[in-house]
Amino acid sequence: MFERLAPAAPDALLALIKLHAADERSDKIDLGVGVYRTGQGGTPVFGAIKAAEARLVETQDSKSYLGPEGDMGFVEALMPYVFGEDDPTMDGRVAGMQAPGGTGAVRLAVALAKAAGVTRVHLGVPSWPNHAQILADLPLEMAPFDHDCDDGTANVEALLEVIRNAGDHEAVILHGCCHNPTGIDYTPDQWRQIAEALSMSKILPIIDLAYHGLGRGMEEDAAGMRAVLAAVPEALVAYSCDKNFGLYRDRVGAFYVMAREASALPAIMSNAAALARANWSMPPDHGAAAVRLVLEDPKLTAQWQDELETMRTRMRQVRERLAAAGQVGSLDLTPLATQNGLFSMLALDKDQIARLRADHGVYMAGSGRINVAGLTQGNIDKFIAALAEVAG
Ligand code: LMR
């Protein structure tokens, strides 16, 4: 039977991790998968998470099942950060559940949209490759539109046109902040235009917030999404703590529904729970429990926020250093200073990307995406020189 299976291509981003690990050059540079790195090149566990994990080991008295919704203390503790401190439940219209990482949250959001009748999902491209993979797997029709313009700004007109022309049974995936892979976010004014257009459309917004706090700040990074939520009757939010709490392999995510009215939530969430049960039954507990402990303790919360700010500041410095290089061969690095989060795209072709890897030990996604956190004081000059050589 299995001979019917043609080999599937490995996920290109995840394959890069192994390729980089197998390279024996000591000066290799990893700009591939989206993990934060310190100025020394490591991805340490957050101090606040370490402290919470120690507490968890001491106090956790059972690992018995919690149910498909996971740790609701975690889900609720996150809500003020996502929806705002003033009214985190949006008048009782928001409910959530835990999900296995950002991927699990996106999967659940899109599957629930499908169950509710969505047949076509609009996606600004380029996007995180797994968005398209999840839509294809469900399956749901994916309708691409251009996320960005050649000048490195967001193509808000393309999105507005999609929203204005959408009929029933359509959804659109929006990156809440730190767009993956371009780093090009909508400006506050563009978010206002998007929210206004959405308020007059039937399209369902699905907001993917996977890099909350890695852009401009926790409040700033949520502002665009909140403008949308204030303008529309219904929306779905897929949230990841994998990056902003550094819990990557522990798979910590949350999925939220904003319903037309509070009374609609029990039926909606019962469907979400049924989908979760059939997909993964219950989410992994450990990382979410650690996040809950951080958020329940003001000292640990402050420590976590400091650690996040250190990350943000370092990424901003790397971006400024790259932008200061200006024109490097055919590449203009100036826009990188205004972009947000871990990622930016460089206009390199396949051959140039292959030469960067073979000749200079620089590993980046085949799309031209770089993870700016892979650059340090020790390797950034070498990287810029390598770019000058291949793009010269
Ligand atoms: C990335 O885009 O590199 C990360 O989100 C990791 C992943 O799962 O693809």
C-alpha cells in the first residue's frame, strides 16, 4: 500500500536546521528558522521561564488529563495582553482554548472557519509557508494576494480590494505583527483603513499573532489587531508563545474566538473542542503551565518583560546596523530599519542564496528570508561582505 506514496519534500525551513548543523565551518551563520538568538548566538531559556519551571516541578501534584481546552488559567492570563487590560473578554464575547503552538492555533482557527462554512481563505503572499500547507491539508481554497510592494512597503490596496470584493464564506489571514517572512507590517493608519473596510465586509478575519512583543512592544504590536477587533462582529485569533516566551519546542499556543454575542460562544467553543479532540486530543501542558506561573506572579512577569525588551532592542540594533550599510551590491538594506521582528526578505535569487551557503556558510531560507537575530557583532561584517560578493 505505501508504495503509492510519492516522497514528500521535507519542509524547507526545518530542513535548513539540519543542513546548518551538518556544516563544520566554525564561522557559519544561521539566518534560517525563526528562533531568537542572543549576541553570543545562543537561544537560552528565559530566566522567568526557568524560575516558573522550577516552581512547577515543586508544586505540580498531578499530570492527569485537563481536557481538549488545556490549561484555562494560561488561556485567561494571556487575554489582557492580547485583547487589552480594560476589557479582556470584549464584553464577554471572547473565549479561548490552549493549542499546540502557533501551528496548532492556526490549524484550529482555519478548521473552525471551515466547519462554520468558510470555503475560501485569502492570504497575502509571501507568507509563512505553513499557512498554505495547512490550507492545502484541510483542504480549503487559498486565494493569494500581494502582501508587499516593490518599494518595501505593505500593499494595503491589495488587501482592501480583497476585503471589499469578498462575499459570504470567505476569510482572510492577517499577520498581527512582525510579518513572516517580510517584516513589513501595516502602519497604524493602514490598520485603521483595514478595520474600516472589514466593518463593511462579510469576510472573516483570522489574525495570526505569533511574534507578539518582538516588534515595537506588547501594546504596540497588538494595536492593529485590536483596531480590527473593535470594528468587526466576529474574528479568530491564533496566538503563539513559542517566540515571546522562548518555548519553541514545548509548543505553547492559544486560540481565541470573538463572537457576535456572548451567548454564541458555548456552541462555537464546543465545535473547537471537538476539532481539537480529533486532531491532538489535548495540548501539551508543561510550557503553558510555565507561562501561566509567569503571568500570575508580578515579579516573574516583570522579568519576562525585561527579557523580551532585551530581545527587541538587540533586533532593532541589528536592523539599524544592516540599514546603515545602505546599498550593498544590488541590494538596498535601508528598509530593514523600519521593518519588525525576526524576519526580512532580501531580493536574492536561488543561485545567490546557494552561493552564500556554499562559499560563505550563510544559511537563509530559499525565499530570501533572513532571521536578523542570527547576526551578531562577531558575524555581521562578514555577512555584509558576503552579500556584497554575491549581489555585487
Ligand atoms: C519560522 O517561520 O521560521 C518559524 O515560525 C518556525 C516554523 O515553524 O516555521
